[in-house]
Amino acid sequence: MRHLLTLFDFSSDEIHRVLEIGNDLKSKLRTGERPSLLQGYIMGMLFEKPSLRTRVSFEALTGQLGGSSLFLGEDVGWGTREPIQDFVPILTSYLDVLVIRAKRHKDVREAIKYSRCPVINGLTDVAHPCQALADMMTVQELSLDLENTKIAFLGDSNNVTYSLAVICSKLGIQLSIASPAGYQFEDDFIQQLNQEAGRTVIEQTDDPRMAVEDAEFVYTDVWTSMGQEAENAQRLKEFADFQVNAMIMKKARKEARLLHCLPARRNEEVTADIIDSPASAVVEQAENRLHAQKGLVVWLLTGARKPVHV
Ligand code: CP
Ligand code: NVA
């Protein structure tokens, strides 16, 4: 049985396969085909934090493929009403796949230990692997020069950045991360990624202008993530130079596109004129959550055991 805690759990071939299944099902959906690959399967969704894209895309994809889903909010009391080791084996004995959005990454790791079905990380304080799968699907689709593409990420080295860095290192996509001092990854993590890639694909700097040089995609995320609200005022000051605006976009390739995992805060991490311009690819990127996760769920439930023919 396979789980997705972080993208370190998947080889590059497996990531390619997941995206391939997702792309295939995306083309089929465009022509009205919704193969019943998940008929009779039940997805549980255990969410400790708010969500629009993750929640709705998982529910929608399960329905489109003939399965059903069950949304479980905090009222089920995991970790409070009963401990994870009691709650998870029971819950997962009713289900075929469980998506968890948790405040603490270690809780998803622990849930995996006790789970009887595949578990998918739907965002933690450390990682957001489903977002990175959709990001990569979007880059592959929109890049004018995939072999030589470069992504610049400006902002916090957080959960979204972590998964983006892992997927870029696995697929050999250049990524330059610009974060203020104190909000960067440990050098060891960057080194580990580059070692696994066999060359330098991930760079880290505190200079946003340097990061965006020659970038085909400029990616950002909120400066204050869910759970960090008390730090908001401080973060607004510390990230002020890392805003994606017209001046920054001018330093990237002239055809550069904006990526953002959303939700966005206009005129904080990205100015309204950029997110609302034709350069913005955020809607395509968010739509790809549905298609990339379709690939993931189908692969986890069927392909991880036998070949999938969609
Ligand atoms: N990008 C993303 O995960 O969005 P939600 O928080 O709305 O699920
Ligand atoms: N970094 C953001 C991502 C939201 C999808 C957060 O954790 O709130």
C-alpha cells in the first residue's frame, strides 16, 4: 500500500505516471468522458484547516469517476476526542483512501502508521504535495520551452515551496527561491535536493531580482500562512521587498506567467495588476488540482498495484 506524505515518497517515474494519467483523464473529461475508475470507492476527507480548492477538487474528481466522498471536519475529534491510534484504523477500515489536511505534519505521519488504506497529504505546515503535482502539470502545459524552463518562487519557504522544490528536483526543473533571511530553507535541504537531482537545479537567495532573471514562471504564495496569523504584521514588513509586481515581472522573460497556489492577498504578495493580467495562469493552475489529483488517486488505488488503462 502506498501513501503520499511528501513527494519524497514518489520516484520521478511515478510522478510522470501520475501526471500522465491525470492528463489523459483531463482530455477525456473535455470530450465528456468520465470513466468509472473509482466506482464503489469511498474517499474520506479529514480537514483541520479551511480549504476550497483541495476539498472541492477531491470531492469532484471522486464523483466524476463514479466514487463517493465523505467530508470530515474537526467535529470528528481526531486527536482530541480519541487518539490517532484508535481513530485512524477504524476510520480507514471504512474507506478506500483518506485525504488529510492537518495543522501538524507529524499527525499525518502518525495517521499513515495506523492506516488501513492509502493516505494523501492535503496540506500540512510542512508540505503540500498535491499542489506541486498540479503546479508541474501546469508548467508542462504552459511552458514554451520546457527543457530550458525556470521557475522563480518569491516569498516564504513554506509548505508550498517545500513541495515545489522537491518536485522540481525530481523532474530536473530549474527553481530559484527568493526568501528573506530567517524564512529560507536549511542549506542542507537544498544540497540534498541537488544531490538527488545530480546537478544544481534548486537555488536559494535573498535577492528577488536575481531569482526572477530569465524565469518563465514567477510563483508566489501568501506571506502569512494558515496558523501564522499572529505573525502577520511582522511578516508584512519582512516580505515587503518580495512582492510580485510589474517591476519584478519585467525582469523575468517577457512571456513569463504568474503562478500562485491561492488563496491570494492582492497587493500583498502580488499586485492586482499582475494577478488580474493575461500573464496570470492561476486559474489554469487551480483547475489542474482536479486533473493532477485524479491521476494521483487512480494511480494510488489501482496503478500502484497493477497497470492502469484509462
Ligand atoms: N491551494 C489550495 O490548497 O487551496 P485551498 O486551501 O483552498 O484548498
Ligand atoms: N501556504 C499557504 C497555502 C494555502 C494553500 C498556507 O499554508 O496557508
